[in-house]
Amino acid sequence: MLSLRVRDGVITRLIGKWLNAGVMEVGAVTHPDEGTPARRKSSR
């Protein structure tokens, strides 16, 4: 779906890497299995 809107392969790879990056919490990197669903308020 992203490739339909963004034609530049370098940009699509960069976005893919950013979306798959882990999260550092308390000095440890974790890789969440799922993200926050779109159009849903977070628990902040």
C-alpha cells in the first residue's frame, strides 16, 4: 500500500526499517508484536 503512494525505493525501505525498529525501555530493546491500532486513542 505504501508503494502505491511513495515511488522512491530508498524512502520506502527507510520507512519499513523505522516501522520495524525496536523500542528501548529501561536500557533493553524490545520488539513489540503489534502496534497501536489506527484511529484509536492511546492510554496516555
